[in-house]
Amino acid sequence: MTADKQFWFVVGSQHLYGEEALAEVKAHAQEMTDALNSSGVLPYPLVLQDLAVSADKITEIMKEVNYRDEVAGIITWMHTFSPAKMWIRGTKLLQKPLLHLATQYNESIPWATIDMDFMNLNQAAHGDREYGFINARLNKQNKVVVGYWKRPEVQKQIADWMDVAAAYNESFGIKVARFGDNMRNVGVTEGDKVEAQIQFGWTVDYYGIGDLVEVVNAVTEQEIDKLMAEYADLYEFDYGTNSKEDWEASVRIQASYEIALKRFLDEKGYTAFTSNFEDLHGMKQLPGLAVQRLMAQGYGFAGEGDWKTAALDRLMKIMSHNENTGFMEDYTYEMAAGREAILQSHMLEVDPSLASSKPKVVVSPLGIGGKEDPARLVFDGKAGDGVVVSMMDRGTHYKLLINEVTAFEPTEPAPNLPVARVLWTVKPNFQDGVKAWIENGGGHHTVVSLNLTTDQIVTYAKLVNLEYVVIK
């Protein structure tokens, strides 16, 4: 459980049933809070608040949520009937994600003892309808989770939503540094940066490549030596046809790039970045290994100046706790009948969080960019079900495209392919999935996650009023 963020548990009731009933409501709510926190399922702690029994109390809670940076959102539960008009002012003020947990304290109806006292106290079904109506009327786009609170599948839905809510809040702090501009003549990587900041909270800034070169030149040999030792612990060294001296010289350049990039980003508060093989003046290589290493540490990235995908990468890394999630690019189709798939890769920068085995450090020529042979990590991708996501600027608005995929580990070697590779099949099938992607204007740059679900991506899209299409 991560303690830097928390979620507030707000339980709806009213004064109508007396203080004795409210004391029982509070006791039930505390028991639920303690059990959910000790379940081991929730990624962030749940903190119980005063009972929501009046419009003034609800408004007070919502105002406090908005101004407490550590509070990422609220979960509400209608233990009894909570008149919806009490919620209007506070809910309208709320600026953070909201989950309505439609549950009740008891799992089953106690038929042998049930009376009107029990009925009045346990009115979740009654309260859920009243509360749900006002959220729908206010167009709140809140999440609704239904089921008994002790069940693992219900707790998992809460946990998944918490990850989305935490990413939503962090989205307003995503800053992308663009080293160079977009790749010339490419359409899909362009976009309205002002609108992106208004709608998603993303800040996108340009830097000439010389700004980075200056930091690279200040990296010391001692710093590089330390990082090379770390590489030796984590990766296999594959010298190929290179001499050991030439291989090490190339890798040391990438180590200097990693140190400089991280220093530049951290000092200026950036959590994502782009590069472009057409903007490399003063650089000996295109950053490859360096970028892969930073992606593994949680920085968002996309190639060719694609800042939208870099920011989306960072967002989904926050959502997935940087597990099995990274920047990707469609490259080549496998079209043999019954084996249709898409090979995903990039010139160099494939995220090692997707690696199924220990990556190798390889130095090989790069056919574009006109620079020295760059070092990169080579590996095969993991297997698993996931989602691939693309962000498009349609000129009038942004649109998100979500395709469910099944990744699989390659069974055939590719001895002459000096880059990492990920293979997947698309849903509902190759023909319909690829056709729908193209017809909806999906880009060739994407972010894939084998940890996140369609539901989580859609939940985020609704929070930021973002049009989306799901292909599954």
C-alpha cells in the first residue's frame, strides 16, 4: 500500500433515525474501513470521515478534499437513506474522482429477525437510488462499483479505480520535455498543446538539442563507470561483431546520455520526454539504451517528438505502477492464415518493463539519423492480455482509441533483428481489429499495458470528458 496518497470514505446517512442509529452506522463504517485497508488489495489507504448527515457537513468534506493534495478522491457509501438534495452543493464543488460503492454492511437479509428497525438502518438499496439519481443529474461521471464489500472481486474493482484516480490527479503535473521538434512531414504526432493542458493538465515544452548536449558534456567518467557496473549486474553483454573496446565506447556514450537526461528532467521537473532522430546536432548517437533505462524507471517517452504519446505513457505508467506498460509502435504484420499478429518494436526505444527475460545490451548500426552505432537493450516481450491506447488530435477535439490485445512470446528466433520485439493479436480478430483502428484514425505510436484494463482507461476518459472508442 502506498502512503503518499489516500482516499476518503464518506458514508451517507441522516439524523432522522436518531443518535443510536448513527453510532451503529459509524461503527459499521469503521469496521469496513479497517477490513478494506488490511485486505492487501487496495493500493492506497482509505480514511473514514465524519458521517455525511447534512448539506453543510457534505460541503465541508468536499471542500477539504479539493484542497488536500494527498487526497486523491472519495468513496461514498449510502448506509441508510441519504436525501440527495443534501449532496448537491458539495458534489458540484468536488474536483476529484468519485466512486459510489453500492454495498451494504450485511451480506444477507436476516429473515428470522428482520424488523422495521433493521429496515430503517440498512437502506442501502433505497439510498443508492437516491444518491445515484443526483450524480446522474449533475453529470458527475463517477464510478459505480456494486457488490458485497468483503468479496475480492469488489475490492479489486475499488483498487483499479484508485489507480485511475491517482493517475488523474498526477496528470495535472505531467510535464513533457521535447528535445527537438516533431519528425518532419508526419501528421499523427502533431497536436494542440494548449488544449492538452486545458483538458488533461499536460505541460509540453520545447528544448533545442544543444540544451541537452551541454548537460551530456558535463557528465564525468566516474559517473559513467558507476552506471556501467549497474549495467553489468542487470543485463547480458553481447559484443556481436564489435571489438570489446568499440562496444564499451558505444555503451558508455549511452550511459552519459542516461545520466544527462535524468539530470535534466529531474532538475526541471519533467516526468516525460521525446527525442527525434532528425534533431541530433552535437550528439554522437540517437539515445537508445538511455531512453529504455529511463522508461524502466517510470519516465514517459515517445519517439519522433510525439509528446501526446509520451504524456500518455507517463499517465499509464502511474496508473499501472510502472509495471508491464510502455511506449510502442506498430511495425510489421504477420498475415499467415490462423497466425495473424502485429510485430511491435521501434528503432531502439522499446520499454524493458515488457521484457520476458534478461535483456541483452547490443551495439548495432542504425539505418537512419546519420550517427554512430547506438547501444540498445534487445529482448522479447511478455505474454498476457492487455490494452493498447492511442491519442489523436482530430482538429476539433481529442479522441482516445482503445484496443484489447493478447500478447504472446515469439517462438521463432530473429538473429538479425537488433531491436526488442513484442508480438500481439488484436481483438475481436485481425481483420476487424486492424480495420477499426485505421478507420478511427488510430496512430502508429501507442502505449500498451498488460496490467491495465479497458474499464480503467474508459474511467479516465470520462473523468476528462475525452471521446473514446473501444475495439474488442
